[in-house]
Amino acid sequence: MPCVTLVEYDRCWPSLFEERAVAITTLLSPFVSTIHHIGSTAVPGLAAKPKIDIDAVMSDEGALPELTSRLSNAGYTFHGDPHASGLWTFTAATLPYGTRLYLCGEGNAAHAARLLFRDRLRERADDAAHYEALKRRLAAEAGSDREFYTGGKRAFIEAVLASSPTKKAPPSPAGPSC
């Protein structure tokens, strides 16, 4: 397994998200109600793993088998719900950056927490800077151990969520984080 790699912020990430969101919306219509750019590539100036992270909210969770089939036919690999959080994970080796797509139902707590965390980092440059420093340290220490890398971010993410004045999400979300 390759080492955890971070790349510098690329100003193209928002437009790549927009392009992919249009393609995903078209592919999954009419079963997706909203699509969100999440993760570090959604925070201006923040270094990130070289993948565009996207949450797509399904208007009908019963359509998951159909959507999985459509995504598979379009070149996405299905990874299930690895964290039992209602985030069904798909990846595609798109260029120049990969795509990690999560499908979830409306009201999903992990999705709400990810949006809250993203928005908090967008609003607070000091939190974003601390998060980037933590990510760089963890990536250097993790080697190819992605669980170490992801787990090492948990306490910081929980602290940011707990300090948020909007409390739209639980302070300890399930599932993968940004």
C-alpha cells in the first residue's frame, strides 16, 4: 500500500469538484438531492491527499443498488460502508486527482459533521493551519498506515466540532473524516 501523501493546495480543486458534481448528478439522476465538496480539497489553501472528496445525498436510500450499478459501470470502485456510518464509499482514478465519492441519506450525522468541520476550517484560518500541521506530521509518521493517519486526526476534529457555535452535528461523528 502506498504511503500517505499530501499535496499542496491546487486552485483547480473547486472547478474539478464542479465538473465532477455535474457528471455525478447526471449519472445518478433523479436519486441525488444535493452534492457537497468536502474534505481538505474543499478548504482554500489547505494541503490534502490528492483526491477530490464528494458527499452526494440520496433522496431515496432504496436506490443504492441501482446507484452502485451505475457508478460501477462508470468506472467507480465500490468499497461499501466501511465505518458503518451510512456513508457508502466509491473511488475513481480520475485525473489529475482521484475522486472519492460518498453516498448518504438525508439527515446522515457523519455527513452533517463533515460539512460543519469543512465550514469551520473555511471560517477559521488558525484551525485550518493547525489541522494542516497535524496532517503533515501524521503523514510523515504514518508511512502506509492510513488508519494511523486518520485516527490521529480524530481528537482535533472532535475538538473543532465541539467548539462550533452551530452544533449542527454531534461532537463525535462516526465514519471517515476530512
